[in-house]
Amino acid sequence: MPVISRMSVLIGLIFSTFLIVSSFSYIKRQEKKKVVFFGDSITQAAVNPGGYIDVLNKKLSEQNLSSKYELIGAGIGGNKIYDLYLRMDSDVLKKNPDIVVIYVGVNDVWHKASSGTGTDQDKFVKFYNAVLAKLKAQKIKVIVCTPAVIGERNDFSNQQDGDLNRYSNLIRNIAQEQQLPLVDLRKVFLEYSLANNPDNKESGILTTDRVHLNPKGNEIVAEQMWKEISKIR
């Protein structure tokens, strides 16, 4: 084959390869960011009308961003951090997410008093780090959240306030050590209660039952989560 013909074939192959690579790159850019919300009954309810994932979807629609994000709920009632670890392959990794939002901790604290099956602090940290390690191994971006409330009294007279503060600090420390975005719902809910709960009510401000979110609670959680999700490129 003449040199010129061989050069033409080579140039053609290079150009074709470039077009294929460019096409794949374009498709990749057009794919939705897949966000999995990983947690307990609060997240399980979040996909229902008015739940925080539903609120986020409406916010995306209002901002013409629905084509850029796919939001997936992966919450199961009663779950603690070790439950998340045990089901993360099937409920999170199989979905190939770009971002995972971890919102857990209430049951790890609450069940200590209610059924004696909570999670000790050292085990909580160990399992939390194990979950993070599996996600990071897959190059998945992670956002972590502190548990908000188990009772809405704002003078720290709720039964589990001490433990809830301690476990929130554990998550804050993990976020700082691993340089992860933090949605500090514990702090945000307390600040809201101080400003909007003058009668120091136990529920009805941001929750329906001391734990699960009412419409305003879902709105605030959605707003706080979106602040961090929207920063991830």
C-alpha cells in the first residue's frame, strides 16, 4: 500500500477514534448525577409526598435541574449504622451512585433507652468508617449528616439529648478528619427550636412525634442537604 494511502487510513482511524471518545464524553456529561439517600425511617418516609426527597425533587424542577439529578431513597425503618453497612452493597453500590448522603444515628441512640439495642460509641465510629471506606473505594462522593432530634425541647431536657450530642460530635469529627461535607441537622434544628419554640414543646415544631419530620422539618432538611449536594461537581 502506498505511503499516502496508509497515512490516509491512519488519519481516518484517529479521527474515528476521536469521534467515538468525544461521543462517550458527551454522553457522560449528559448523564444525571445519581444521589442516594441512605438512612432509617426518616429517609424511608422522605420519598412520600412532602418528604424531604420529594421536596428536593420539586426544588430541582423549579430550578430546571431535574434533567441533571436522579434522587433515590434508600431508607429502612429502625436501621442503625451497622444495618447500613450490611445492606450497602445491594441498596447503594448496585445503584452506581455519584453521591451518597448518609443520614443515620437516631436509632443508634434512641434504641439504647427504648429496647437496649443501641450502638456503643466505639462501634458506631467503626461501622461508620467502614461504610465510608466502601463508598470511597468506589470513588463515590459522600455527604454526612448529624441526627437532628429525639424530642424538641430546647433546654437539653429531652431524655436522649446527651447521647445525641455525643454521637453528633462523633460524626462532626469524622467529617473533619476525612474532609467530608457535613449537614449539621442537630445544630440547625436546635437553632430553629430556640427561635420558634418559646413554650419548649417536645414535638410539633419540626417533627410529628419527637423524631419524624413534619412539613417544615422536611423543608429544612431538604434545604440543608441541597446546599451541600449543589456544591459537588
